[in-house]
Amino acid sequence: MRVNKKYSCLPAEEKGIHIINIRAIEDIGYDQHESTLLNSLSKNPDADCKYGLYFRDGKRKVDYILVYHYKKSSAGRALTRRVHHNDSSARSTKQDQPLPGKGVQLEMGESEPHVDYHEDDKRFRREEYEGNLVEAGLELERDEDTKIHGVGFVKIHAPWNVLCREAEFLKLKMPTKKMYQINQTHGLLKKINSVIQKITEPIQPKVAEHKPQMVKRLSYPFSREKQHLFDLSDRDSFFDSKTRSTIVYEILKRTTCTKAKYSMGITSLLANGVYSAAYPLHDGDYEGENVEPNDRKLLCEEWASYGVFYKYQPIDLVRKYFGEKIGLYFAWLGVYTQMLIPASIVGIIVFLYGCATVDENIPSMEMCDQRNNITMCPLCDRTCSYWKMSSACATARASHLFDNPATVFFSVFMALWAATFMEHWKRKQMRLNYRWDLTGFEEEEEAVKDHPRAEYEAKVLEKSLRKEHKHKEKHRYFPEETANKWRQRVKTVMAGVKLTDKEKLTWKDRFPAYLTNFVGIIFMVGLTFAIVFGVIIYRISTAAALAISSTPSGRSSVRVTVTATAVIINLVVIIILDEVYGCIARWLTQIEVPKTDKNFEERLIFKAFLLKFVNAYTPIFYVAFFKGRFVGRPGDYVYIFHSFRMEECAPGGCLMELCIQLSIIMLGKQLIQNNLFEIGIPKMKKFIRYMKLKRRRSLDHEEHMKKKQRYEVDYNLEPFAGLTPEYMEMIIQFGFVTLFVASFPLAPLFALLNNIIEIRLDAKKFVTELRRPVAVRAKDIGIWYNILRGIGKLAVIINAFVISFTSDFIPRLVYLYMYSENGTMHGFVNHTLSSFNVSDFQAGTAPNDPMDLGYEVQICRYKDYREPPWSENKYDISKDFWAVLAARLAFVIVFQNLVMFMSDFVDWIIPDIPKDISQQIHKEKVLMVEVFMREEQGKLQMLETWKDKDKKKGENCNNHSPRLSRSHCGSLSSCHSYPLDV
């Protein structure tokens, strides 16, 4: 299209204005009527570039976006941003809208107001960095004419030659032309698999990648010299969007900017505010009319929807869109959720068994029998009176639901379940590694993890400059000797040599950070213990207060009321401290300045898990192992602050309270922290952005009537913050399911229900509310696997102690086989209670109303194994106590070793690599050798053919005249050189 003659009055330097950027001339004050007519007749450029997915030419795809903030100073500056500078266009004619040139800036600089130093410095760094990206082979296009005020976008495209070069550097495995048949099962197994496929067909996602594959392409690390091995019929789709963005991100990390006197990659530029964001684009819209089919829309329909909660996840499509690391997370979450199904079924059976046998439980029947007329000692001093054991009937019956012989079996089952889950995941992981071509991944992983972080580079620079300053001060009287060294040092730094290659941070540099970490973690753990202690004081004081003010009918519910309110307080404190500890763990990791992102992530995970583990489980540990252990006895109680008595367990034991504590904390944490926060906070942020957009639209209606570009829409999404929070909440839940499962058999069921929602919630967040993360290759879930194994081993020990010391399982066995007269549990309650003479109360501790029950009490009972008051050694620990203690310790040792042995046996008997996968990997290696052998044979045959042709031409030379032979011999030499050149 020809440009209108009205614009020919522009200076000669400014006649290079592109037709796409003709809007810039309107800012100067020219008549807008003809330009509006011109734009209305031309095709919509936004539609040509698919609204930001392509460059303005509509051919080159946008692989990555860099975002920066700038200050608009005048209309002249807006013009220069749209002007092609001769120098930059000479350097790379590939740019549609290159960086503003210095020549134009100088000519128009007189009319521009002064810009502060920091803005100029950032602009100069961007100019140099983007110039270096162009020299690295990337193609750039800038867009500052956006609806977001003061925000500019740099679109990056990687051409074919750059993609091939970087794919070879990164050793990316790409599919070749060679295809082979995947080994299929035969006979009975084939029939069983076909039946299973037909049954599970309704719950399979309608995704092409999820269908079972009969054939597979042979994969090989990409090589430009062996391009003939790969299927390059469609170059546009050979490297998918995930791979293209990964390649561009590697170039961005490697490319440096040296105007700040030291090497700065994209991470440093982002940290210093030169760029405000960097991200790949989503494939398109996921909702709306006339939306073109894309992977994001397919994921939203078949994965990120609550209506498909019963279906399998399309893991292969998730990996294709988000990369292997995120794909492995959702695959692990899916395996974990599937494995919770049998655990939930067994837990329900155990719970139902407790419900069915509650009326046959002799100890609870004896406690509920009012004819026994057992008078119990007061629960607190002065204000509390004597009480009947039958008043605790409901608690005793409820505790049998979770404290019965079936819970021991369930604890053993869950320990074996954890071992089976870990082995099943390892096998699933190997299958995914085979399907995703990650079998030879170690070399690339080593190369990636050595890249230093921006903060580490800045710290090393600070150390280097400090060292140079000290060296200069030391030798300031001898400048002749040090001048050459200092000059050479400056030259190397200015040349972009990374200081991290010569300087490193030692343990001495990090010692203050290590000390801060140690003190900070100890302080945080102490804070958690202090809060738990405060809740204990609340429970004791509240129980005493309610005992004074409650009516006789309400005194029986004092224990439940105090327990429930204290657990709710614990839950609120845990949720608050979880957020605080997450921020503190990140700060402690940042001041350590780890060198690589992998080191940073591992240290952050360790600190966050340690703090959150202590925060979540300390109240539960207290109830399970400490409550009621250090009470003392009537007449000689243990006091806190000389006024508060330590808490006692209920007559049925502390297991019921442990169940209440565990259930409320687990369910509350999942409901409030994991679901409401993940749903509510993004919705609130989205509403705030909508209100801001609505206010802007009222100010500039015409500008905002245009459809937003894809990179503008993605910029308004939340940045991806990593998988650590997602893994962390699942690991804490895994601890609730395994550590104290003996006290709460329904924990796997509630975890299963939560995870069914969690999978779709996380999927919706990744697809619709987050910017597309950079795809990261990974072959496993990293340090999380070791944490899971550690929790599984710890669960065996904790469940052994819960069964042995918290429940009454061992005292019942001891009574049944040592003290029972008729081989039944009759008399067990009386056996566990000791007697106390009320005349032995300390002064000021006896009940204020001793006649509260209507009769005078001479002897009251309390739960302990002690000598009676009529014994010579009254109130001393009896022999029964030592017998029960010995049985408890013996059970812990036997249970722990037996279950550990069974878990290790399961680990040993199940191979980590499935047999069919190992066969397929071996088959791939054999086929690859055959491919290269055929290639070598083809080359040899070609060389032999050329030699035969040379011999024939040589014979023809000998049969002709000398003149002809001389000329033919000349051509013969060229014939001999031909195969070598080829």
C-alpha cells in the first residue's frame, strides 16, 4: 500500500516509517481523517497477527515476551519509538520495530524534557541486551502502543536455524522418522487389558495424546549434521511452543548485558527492574465464541473443569503444554489420589467395625453402668467436685470407634500402603520417563543446574569490588606496580567475563547468614512451642472456670467444649503461622545466597518443611504423647506457675481427644487454607483487576473497545511462583494420613475427597489464572521423594508409640492374659483405677462442696497404677505399672521392626523399572544402533560407487591421445576430490 503524500514533509531521516506504525504520526498533530480512512480500508493488523500470537507480518510466531515500564515524556518520543533507525536496521533487518536509535534521539533531544538517570540507565541496558539478543540470532519486535499505560512489550521469535542450534546444545531428544512397534501383551493378559479399557472408557479424557499407542517414534538427541534422521516435513510444528519457549529462555539466561560493568543475564535484569516480567504466551483463549481450537482450550474442557472430576488426567497433554516438571507433579498427585482409594475403603471398614462392636465392648459398658457407683477424684482444686464415672459414658463409647483391635491392623496396613505407594510411583515415573524420552537426562540436568542466580552474581560482584578496593588502598603508594593489574581487571569485567567463574562465595562469606538461619529456626520452633503452651494454659484455666459456672448438666460437656475450642484456636494459629513461616523460610534462604536455582529450591523446601511440620504437628504430638503423662496424683499434683494443675486424660484415654484434634486441624487446614484461600484470593485479585479495568474504560472508552493482545492479557495474570506450595500442602496432608492414622482411620477418606477437588482446582489455576510457566525438564519429583520416604519411616515409629502409649490396647492385653480371672475383660476398668483417701488432700486443695453428690466421700478413684492408701507404701507406683510399661516397650520394638521389615520386603520384591519398559528401552538402543549401521553402510556403498566411477574414467584417460589424457587427467583429479568435498 502506498503511503499518503501528506506525510512527505517529514525529514529525510524519518521517512523510514513503517506503514503499520502510521498511528505514530497522528501524535504530532497531523490531520487524522485520512489516516482513519486508510486504516478502515486496510485489513485489521491485530487479526493478521492473531491478536499478539504472531509478529505483525502474521508469519513469525511469538515465542517469548519481555515486559518493561517506561515514562512517556512527549509526543516526539512516542514517534521515535516507531521509527526505524538506520544503524539498528543495518545490524538486523529482521526487526519490525527495533530499539530507538541514538541519532534520532539526539536530534529530538532538545524538545524532550530531562529524564532521570535511572530511567536512562535502564533504557541503555535494554538497548544493549536486546542488541545482544539480535546478535544471538533472535528476532525482536517492540510494542509500546498498548492499552496498559506506561508498559512496553518486546516480542521475541526464534528462527529455524536458532532452534536447531540450541536444540543441539541442550541435547533435546526429538522424534526421528524411524517408528517401531510397542510390545503388546498376549493371551490372557491381552483379554484382561481389553476388558479394563472398555470398562474405563467413560472415565478416559477425550484427548488424542491419552489414547494407547501401538507404535512409537524412535527419539534421538537433535543434531544439525543428522537432520535427515528427523521428520522435518512440517518445520512449524517440529518444535512445539513449549520447546520453543524453553530454547528462548536458555538464550535469555546466557545472553548478558555489560553496561553495568558486570555480566547481567535476564534474571539479574528482572531483579534490578530493567524488565518487569518475562514469560511465554498461552496458546490462545480458553473460552468465548469463535475461539480457535488450541491445547489450552482442550485442557480447560477435559482437565481444568469440576465436571470431569471422575476422569483420568490427560497427563501427556499437560506435559506437552506445561513441561515435564509440572506434568510430573500432577502425575504424582494423580497416583497419590488413586492410592488413597483402597486406604479409604479399609479405613471405612475399620470405622464400621468399631461402630458394630461398640455395644459389645465390656470396658465401655462397665464405665456406663451406673450400678458400679465409681466415684472419681476432682479434676481441679477447690472448685471441682467429685464426679461419677458413668458421666463419661459418651466419651468412652466414642473412643471405642477409634480404639479397637482393628486399628492395630490398620496401622500395619497403612505402613505397607506407604511402601507400596512409593514403589508404585517409582514404576509410574519410569513409564513416564520412557514415554517422554527422559531416559538419558543426567547430562542436560548437570548443565542447567550450574547456571548462577542473579543474587549470587550480585554478591560475587560486591565481594570482588570490595577486594579490589582493599587491594587498591593497600598499594596506593605503589600505583605503578598495580596499575596494569587493575587495568586488566577492568578490561576483563567490561568485556563481560563472568565474575562467578573466578570468584566464589565461601563459608566465611555465608557464616552470618548461616548463624541467622540457625537462630531464626530455633526461635521459630520455640515460638511454636510457646503458643502450644499458651493453649495448654487456656485449656486448664477454661476448664476450671466452666466447672464453677456450669450447671450440673453442663459439667459433663466441659471436657468436649474445652477440647473443641482449644483445637479451633490451634487451627487459626497454624494457618497464620503457616503463611508467616513460608515468608521467613524464603527470606532465610535468600540471605544464604545459594548459587543455583536447584540449590535455592532444595534449601527453601527443607526450611519451609521443617517449620511447617513443627507448626502443624506440635499440638497433635502434645495430645498424643505428653498430655496426662506428668499429672501427679491426688494430694501431690504437678502445678504450672504454682496455681494451674496439669491436664488429665479422659477415663477412656487420650485417643479420643487426639482424634478430635487431628480431624479438626486436618479438615480445617484443607478447607480453609488449601481450598478457600486458593479459590478466594485469586477471585478477589481478579475482581480488583476488573474494577481497575472498568475505571480505565470509563476514562478512555474508544481505546479499550479494541480487543487486547495476547501478551497484554497474559501480563494481567498472576506470575507462576513455583510448585513448592503445591507439593508442601500435599506432603503435610500425607503426614496427617500416615503419622497418626491409628487414631483417625477416616483420614484417608477425607484426604481423598480433598484431592479430587484439589486436582481440578490446581488445574484451573494453572490454565486460567497463571501466566504460562517456562517448561522445565525433570525426570523425577526431586527432594520431595526423600521427604515422603522419611515420613513413611517416621509413621511406623509414631504409630507404634500411639498404639502402645496413647491407646489402651496394651493395658487390655496385659489384663486379659495376666490378671483376668475368667479370661474376659470384666473388671478391666476397676483394675486401671487406683484409690485415694480424701483425708490425704493437701491443705486448700480439697473440694469446696464435698457433699455435691449427696453423700460423704471417703475414697475416690483416679486413673493410674499406684498402691492403695491402706498399703505400707501407699501411693507408690505398683508392679502392674512396670508390667504394662515393659509390654508397651516390647510392642514398640516388635511392631517397628516387623513393619519395617515388611516395608523393605515390599520395596525389594517390587522392581523399580517395569519389565516391559526395560525391554522397550533396550529395544530402542538396538534399533538406534541398526539405524546408524545402515547409515554407515550406505556411506560405504556410496564411496565404493564413486571409486568405481573414478576407475572407469581413469581407464578412459589411458585409451585416448596424450593431449586428451592430459585434459582427462585434470578432470580426474577433480573427480577424486569430489567425494571428499561431499
